[in-house]
Amino acid sequence: MKRVWLSAGVFAVCTAAAFFVAAQTGANPTSTTSLAMQRSAGGIDYISGGVGDEDRAAMSARQAELPFKLVLSNGGGEYIVASKLALSTPQGELLSVQDAGPIVMMKLPPGQYTLEATWHGKTERRSVQATATAQTVNWSFKG
């Protein structure tokens, strides 16, 4: 394996170029938000995040694209992140998200679904009806 050493000047130019590209694409190279990108699993497009204000604002701007919004909180109203969130129909599981939330937004076809979330080792299940319009499900976890 050949090692390549960069001089301080070359490193500075590379770093500046990375920031320039990020600025041109709207990316924030110093951002630590959890909202990395839209994902798809089982035919369901989704995003999961919302830990910080910037993250929640970015997600809110995408409400029209991903109109089914799930907000996870504990009994005291504080946001939580479920260790696992699963979405299923009677035909089987469509989506499984590790470290989900506190906000999960999805593009769901209208229909009946079962959501199952695990937090602090306890699992709860909810039935939800997705509609053709935007909706928010506030899930106050009793676990």
C-alpha cells in the first residue's frame, strides 16, 4: 500500500474545494443533523430524524412529498428515538427502521397499516389508517 502525504497547502486547497462544492449543492459540511437522505424500503419512501431544530425544519419542508408523519414521544412529551420501528400490512412487513425518530415521515399509499415501535426494550403496536392527505400521528410511548 502506497502512502500519499499532502502538504498543508494542498490540504487547504482540497478542504476549500469541498466547502465550495457543499455550498453550491446546499449541503452543510459542518452539519451534525441526523437527516442524511430520503430512503426507500419495501416500496416505502421515508426519512427519519428530527433531533435538532434544523433537522425538524428540513423535514417539515418535505411534508408534501412524505405526507404521513409519525412523531414519537414518551409519556412526559419528550421526543424519543425508537430502537426499532416496523411498518406492516396483513401481507407482511414493509419497512423496518433502526434508531427511528423522533420524527419519521413516509409516503404511504392509502390503507390500513400496523406500526410497531420498540423503546427501552418494550414494544408497542398501533393500527393506523393512511389517507391521501397529509396526516400526523403523535405516538406517546407508554414503555
